[in-house]
Amino acid sequence: MPVVMTKSLGVVVLAVVTSACGPATDRPANAAVSSNAQPGDALPSWNEGPAKRAILDFVRRVTREGTTDFVPPSGRIAVFDNDGTLWAEQPMYVQLAFVLDRVKALAPQHPEWKQKQPFKGVLEGDHQAVAATGEQGILEIIAATHAGNTTDEFTKVVSDWLGSAKHPTLGRPYTELVYQPMLEVLDYLRANGFKTFIVSGGGVEFMRPWTERVYGIPPEQVIGSRIRMRYEVKDGNPALRRLAGVDLVDDKAGKPVGIQQAIGRRPIAAFGNSDGDFEMLEWTTSASGPRFGLIVHHTDAAREWAYDRASHIGTLIRGLDEAGRNGWTVVDMREDWKVIYPWQK
Amino acid sequence: MPVVMTKSLGVVVLAVVTSACGPATDRPANAAVSSNAQPGDALPSWNEGPAKRAILDFVRRVTREGTTDFVPPSGRIAVFDNDGTLWAEQPMYVQLAFVLDRVKALAPQHPEWKQKQPFKGVLEGDHQAVAATGEQGILEIIAATHAGNTTDEFTKVVSDWLGSAKHPTLGRPYTELVYQPMLEVLDYLRANGFKTFIVSGGGVEFMRPWTERVYGIPPEQVIGSRIRMRYEVKDGNPALRRLAGVDLVDDKAGKPVGIQQAIGRRPIAAFGNSDGDFEMLEWTTSASGPRFGLIVHHTDAAREWAYDRASHIGTLIRGLDEAGRNGWTVVDMREDWKVIYPWQK
């Protein structure tokens, strides 16, 4: 039984994973690419269908001046989960791959790790042993891989890693494993006066170094889990030191809190893919006025992965059960998306 | 000896205040208004002088493409303190006036307050008695006036109060007591591709209801002190409940932390007026590349107030002592500003 880490405490925890996921393939997208695209089609990688129609209809509604549904540009706030919503999260969260590589990279400075769990387990690939150390073990791994350095140093570590790391089965840089149809939604919303934010359970400083380049979302519009920081000045040089303590777990009921801390008003559109996004969708869509909620349902075992209720990554149960009642749009990845990744266009 | 609250714990604490401040007057601005303004002058309420020149020079430097000092628009982040930098903070912080009024408004629901400190002292105007209750008393006042309700309810309370409250000596709504020269700086920076943020020791949810209307700064660009929140759903209605616990004190060394949490990169320009802004100025201006720091020095006892080293509100000691060494611009309010408030134009 494979074991991977899933999210909690703002970064990662260990969990035994089911094998509900389909195989990953790197075969090119199907031949239908672009066949439905109309001239001027804002969402060319989306097949015609209820999901595409719902997105277009919502944006038309809120941008039509003089109607009761009109929302002025300042109120056009859209929030997006990251893992599984904007980029792939299988076979493990990208940040977990970073953590595992980081432990290996730091191991020469820590000879004691060879005999000490949870590091011993990470170095030997014995994930059961890592899982056995529980939450305390996770906190030790987070402290060792995410804390102690400064924000500038951590940004460099993340950037360097992303510049060389490759997805274990697709063999491509992780930043190429973003969803082309969602990039088009981001562009389409921004072209219609929306401000787009990421609201992720992942670490905020793990995302900020690359979100502007990859998604067009600047650092100040990225909300995520975070550890504590302390301002310090040494020899006249100020720095923000990253500390081994969790400050915000931006997941589940933590997402509306993270949204309010950073944005200060309720979004009118939310996009997610797992039950970690439920409260964000609920908070966004339960206020008055036009609201939009969307769940990316991973149904494509051939082109991406298929997983939902039984998966420990991107678990999706309540979202599926309550989407209809809540008026949320559920994207059937296999049916609705012509391509998955930008390089398949 | 008058006693007022000064900031700490993200909101307010009590402190005995010196009487170093000059009297407030509501006499119209001097006759020099606009006399120096050139056609197309971006800062018409600023007299010609080193402060105005420094602002204009900095903005020209970073916006000139093809030069080494050029900063692309995405990096043009400017941060502004609020109390004493964008609006008046004498004879007491506006948020303190709110707190005192709020205790009075809530008193009928709390008959026990008539006999119970620190509320008894607030109701009777006995600020010495309030001060005697120390930090515990302050926490009780914050809990009673800022917590317990939802974010939506608190926003309404703040908006209603600001709609009717008047400055004790100037007799005007507080939102009219903003500094016209600083409004021009905000506009000038934004016209040159800057994103402007507030970074205040005051409560973030106390500012967000009005900063967009008054400063052109939307809620998501307001950083401030905050209390904890909890997401809750009652009878199908989600809400964010404000809790009696401090989450961030966005003052002094807390300002760079608040900046990093919300913005995720270092600003290139910072504007403050007190030693509560020292670390924000230091963090902003100590990195490589063109940087700008500015301190508003309250030197105008006739048109506004004059205070610095000996004042418990807006204490300014280290900022004055180290501004020269750090290359920060110090605004002499009396000499540099043609008018103080927008209604004096």
C-alpha cells in the first residue's frame, strides 16, 4: 500500500494513500483540440457544454452595466485553489516532492538523520516509517525544510528546485503541469475586470516565486498556509527569519479566514477541486447577488488522473454531494477539457 | 495630566500623554495655496523644496525604461502608514475615539459596567482609572468593542460610526481629516504604475470600510493589526466570527511581517510618521536598487499639530535621529505643505 503525505498544518502530513488513481500518461491530447473553438472564443480549450456555458454566462451577467446583477470591477474578486485546480497534484503534492528532495539535499549537513526518524525514513524511501512518527515527525520535517532560513533564502531554494525538478512520471518541470483550460479562465476573468487570487492549502512562500510568471498572479494575490516569521537586524542587515511554528493553515475552514485576512471582502467566484475547498466555495457563494462556484472533478484517467471520494489526495466527497444543491458547476475533466496542459495545444 | 490610549496589541492601550502638541485650529489654509503649482504639477499642494523634489526624482528614476534604476510596474510597491501619515491622529487615534463611543453605545446592554473597571472609567471619563487596569483592562475593552460579532456586523458598526462621528476640535467627519498632499502622492504613484498599500498599526477591519472611497486603496491592499477569526455556519448561514485574541500586531517589527504575509515582496517606497514605522522604512530601504523612505514630521502647531520626541501619540525619536544616515526624506509639514486638508484647497 503506497504511502504519501497529504496536507495539514499548512504544509504536509503523512497518510496512507489508496490506489484509486488512474495511471498518468504523457500522450498528446486528443484530436479534438480546438475543433469547437469559435473565432474570439475566450475559452478555446473548453468543449461546449454546461461548464463552459456557466462560466461565460456568469461573467456576462456581472459585467452588464445597468442590470441588477452588475458588479463593479472593484467587487470582481475570484479565488482559485492551486493543487488539483490550477496544476496537477498527483501522484503527490508538488510541495511534498520538494520536501523529500530538500531532506536529501540537507542530509550531508545532518549525519545524525541516517539514524533518526522521520528523516531516516525519508532518506531510505520508507514512507511507512515516516508515517509512524505522526504529527510530531511532520513538524520536524517542516522545521528542517521550511524554517530557520530567511524569506529571501527560502525563495531562492524554491526557485532553484523548481528550475531543475521534474515530475516523476511526466518528466516535465512542474510549472508545465498547469491546466490550460484554467489558464484561459484566469485570462478571461482578468480581461473582464476581475482580480484573480490563489487561495491554497500549500505554503504561500512556496508559490509566490513562480505564480506571476506561470499564472499571471502576483505575489500579493497569493494566499496560502504560512509559518511564523520574525523581523531581525544583524550587522545592519534586516531579514525576515522563518520560524518553526504554524501561523495559518489555509485549508478547509481556514480558507475563508485566509481570504478575509488578505482580501477583506467576500469573493464572488471560487474555483476548487477537493473538500479542502468546500468552505471557500460555501463562503463565496452563500452571500446575496450573483455568485459562482466551480469544482474541477478529476475524471480523466487516460489524460490526467481520475480520483475523488476514495483518494487521500484531493478527497472530494461533500463537494460532489452538495454541488447541485449549492448551484456549483462541476467540471468533468474528461468531457469538458480539450487539452489538459499548455504543451498539448 | 491628560490620559489617552496609544497603540499596542494591534488596537489600543492606555498611556499618560504629554501636552507637547500644539492646539488644533480649523482656520483656512494660508494664502499661498496653489501659488507654486505649475501646470501639470503632480503635487500641487506641495511647496517647492527638497521633499517634493525627492518624491518626483525617485518616481522619475524608477519609471525611466532602459536605465539601471528602472523598476518594472510589478515591482512598484509603495506602503503607507495611516495614523499621522495619511490622516490626523491628534488629539487621539480615531480608533480610540471609536472605542470610547462604542463602550458608551453598548453600556445599556451591560448595566454591570457602571460598577466595573475599565468600563466604569470609560463611561465616567475617568481615564486614569482605565489606565490603572493595565493590559488586562485593554484586552477586556477590545473584546467588548471589537470581538464577538461577525466581520459583516463589525463593518456595519464602523461604517455607521464614521458616518456620524465628528472630530472633537475640528468638528468634521474623520474621513475629511486626511492630508491633501499625501492624497496627491498616492495619486501620483498610482499614475506611475505603483500599487499603493496601507500598513497600519490600527485594526485592519476598522480601515477597510472606507479606504477605497477616501484614499483609492481597496480592502485587499490594506494591512493592519487584526484579531483572530473563526469560520462558522449556523442555520446554513456562514459567517466569520471575530474572536477575543490578537492575531497580528502590525506595528514596529510587526510591520515587515505584515508586509511579507500580505504582499510577499519588499516594497520600494515607504511613508510613515512615527517610530512605529521605523522597521517598515528600514526593511523597505535597505535592499539593493532604488529605494525611497519618507517621514511626515508634524511641525505645524498652527494648522495641524506639532509633536515628535516627547509625544506619546506618534512618538518620533529614532526616525529623526537616523533619517539622514538612512537617506530618508523628512517632510517639514509647516514648510512643505501648502494645505493640510482637502477642504482647504
